[in-house]
Amino acid sequence: MSTTRAVRAPHVPAIVPLLNPLIRRLLSVGLPFGPNVLLTVRGRSSGQPRTVPVAVVEIDGRRFVQSPFGEVNWVRNLRSAREAVVSKGSEREEVSAVELSPEERGPILRDLLMPYLRSRLAARLAHWLFKLERESTLEEFVEAARRLPMFELRPHGQREPVNRGASE
């Protein structure tokens, strides 16, 4: 009998689909709900716009959206469309979405979660969602990031940053 436990793919808690319509209404009229915004993405099969509340976080002037529940429909749609509309109340912005590799998103995930991992209550939630702790290594954050898709959201039309060190 093996003692190694496979890490299960994250699943969406039953309460999330129940709360999403309420959160969507609050955000659509501009009421603040933390870092949450509405993300509207073209459906990969239907072509119809699909709107979901998501948390968009900013680090060093860059904006990211990450799925704590893994490969959900909005992730698949955003991966296919590579663009979306971010809105809150009457504010709307067209963005391009660039999916990051696990190696890119591991350090970002660490930076995003570390303030929560320092809080006793928030650390429990972060551990439940991400299976990470304050003492987790960068490699553990990268491993967690393999199960947790993340996109950088850029103003529509903004080009990929140039990697100067690669060709010089």
C-alpha cells in the first residue's frame, strides 16, 4: 500500500454557483466586492458572451486572474478566446489574456497568497483552497500552480513584453 497521496484536482464548492448570481448583480451595479469584477468571455462552443465574477489582483502594475478551482468553464473559454471584457458597474475595459506557465505563475501565486498565509484565519482558507502554507517552498507553489490556471490581463492591444536578455 502506497503512502503517497495524489493531489486531487480542485473542485468548485456547491455554494459558489449559488452565490455567483448575487455577486454578479452586485458587481453589475458597481457595489464593491473586494477585488472582484465581472469577466465576460466569448463561449468557446456557442460564441455567446459568458459573464462570471472573478477576482483580479494587481502586483507591480500587472493584473492577474487565477482559478482556485482549476479547469472551470471560464478558464477554458478565456484560453480559447484570449480576450475578454472586465467590468464593474459602468466601467468596462477590453483586455487581452495571456496564460502563464506554472513556472511563471508559481512566484506570482506565492506573492498573492503570502499576506493571507500570515493571517491565522485566512491561512486556513488558503490551505483549504491551495494546499499551501506560509512555510511552503517556491517549488511547492509551482507544483500548486500546475493545477491552478492563471492569466495576465493586459489592456487590449498591448504587446508582449520584450525579453532583452535573450537576444543580446
